[in-house]
Amino acid sequence: MDTQTVLLIVQALLVLPLADGANPVLRFVAVGDWGGVPNAPFYTAREMANAKEIARTVQILGADFILSLGDNFYFTGVQDANDKRFRETFEDVFSASSLHNVPWYVLAGNHDHLGNVSAQIAYSRISQRWNFPSPYYRLRFKVPRSNVSVAIFMLDTVTLCGNSDDFLSQQPERPRNPALARTQLAWLKKQLAAAKEDYVLVAGHYPVWSIAEHGPTHCLVKQLMPLLATYKVTAYLCGHDHNLQYLQDENGVGYVLSGAGNFMDPSKKHQRKVPNGYLRFHYGAEDSLGGFAYVEISPKEMSVTYIEASGKSLFKTRLPRRARPERPRVHHSKA
């Protein structure tokens, strides 16, 4: 082992707690926009650096799974389940031994929708690691050695809001199929209303809030944000803007933006479109190799640590265990 590797491991141990088998903690990596490029070698230096650092983080700290937050294949997705991009941009890049048995839970981004999303869903039957059962779905986990439960609702925000054109307004204008959009939103409302888990997370590709290039997604601010508040959702995780951000609203909902898996963009052009006080952290240095979010959920709290692909811990925040939404009171009147 070379000196630099030893120094990086020591630095990680100083910044982050060691994975301790005695601690009941659910751990996962959240990374978006990692999807390489469509020409040889089909990956970027940043994607390789992130893959290496994710593997090292998993080896040292542990991870139960990886959340893929969309834009899995640049620039136009994949064509079929046997597309060579699955191997060139995913399997051969995230190939470290520490990642072999770590499942990925996948959702689609706007670039994936320029190809064949059903091919990415079908790839779940080919790869042992790749889990993408349907365009939107629910995950449920238990924090090990506890009765504490976690629900994650994986959304298709492109079906919900429409695809965005990076060269026009950068806002999704309207869903291609309004009926499908309504069906997904109704599903989410019903699921959130029934969710009794101690932590409830929602994940999608588009951000609700972002100060960067794409800015807040108007459709999600209007349709999704009220649901997050009403049903006491712990956090919303997303990508789309190519940097790392953490925002928190007045209801205590955390917004984890992790879109630095393949590109870095320093833009802050929508800073004034986000309410004052929401932004807690932003990192988009152009000379950075990118990064990802590392989440730990214990019976007491959820912590989010942003890790640069160099191994540096950039920012850490904590969110409390969920307060259960109050049930509407039923008033009985005497006849």
C-alpha cells in the first residue's frame, strides 16, 4: 500500500466514524449524474474517481446499498438491455471487490429518457447488482438490530414533470403523458399518507430546490414540496445539477442534491430563486473530481456526509427521526 493511500485512509478515519458492527445503523451512498460519455472509453476521469472513492468508503465504513439518482448513461441513455454501455459505463467502472455485493437501486433522469428507460428496467434481470423494478417504486429497510424502519420512494420526475431542454429554458414544461403523471402523483400521495416508517425519504432526478444551473424545478415546488411537508418526509434526494448542495426548508425537510458523479458545474445562477436561509452547503469547484453523499440512519438520527472523490469530507449535517403526522380529528356530534 503506498503512502498516499495510507494517508487518505487515516484522513477518512479522522473525519468519519468507523463502521462498527455494534452500532445499529443503515448506511448508503447516494450518487447522481454519473453516466460516463457515449464515446470511448465511455467513462470520465470524474466517474472513475468517484467509483474508486465510493469503493473505498464502502470498504472502510460499509454500505447496505447505493442509490442512483438518474442520468445513468450520457447523453441519450441506452437502447436495449444488451447495450454495451451497461458494461463500459457501469460494470467495468464500479468494479472494485468491495462493491461486488452492494445492490444499486436506480431511477431515471432526463438523459435516460432520451433513450429506452424500459431497457434499464430490463437490465435488472441481467445484473445481480442493478435493481430498477419499475419507473417508480417503494423501498423499505430496517435499521439493523432495531425496530426502526426506513421507507424510500423512488420517483420518475421526468414522467411527472416532462423532459427538460438544457439549451432552452432548462425547465420541464409539461409531462408527455399527463395521465401517467397524475397516476404517479396519486400513488405517491397514497403511499405517503399510509407510511408509518420512522424515516421517510423521497428520491427523484430533478431537484425541488437548487441554486445552480437548472435551479428549482417549478413543477416539483408546486406538486411535490407540499406533500413533503404534509407527510413529515425526512429528506428529498436528487441530482440533475452537477454539483453538491444541501438545503433545508422551514418545515425541517432536508434537500440532498448529489449530482457530481461525472461532471462539475460551479454555477450559482439561481441563488435568488431559492428562499433565504434554505442553502446550507454548496460545492461545485471546477477543478474537483466530483463527489457523492454518504447517509447513515440510526434509531436516533439521520446523518448526511458529502465526500469529495479525493476522499475529503466536505460537509456533514443531521436530521432527526420523523415526527409522525397528526391524524385528522373526527368530531362526533350527538343527534
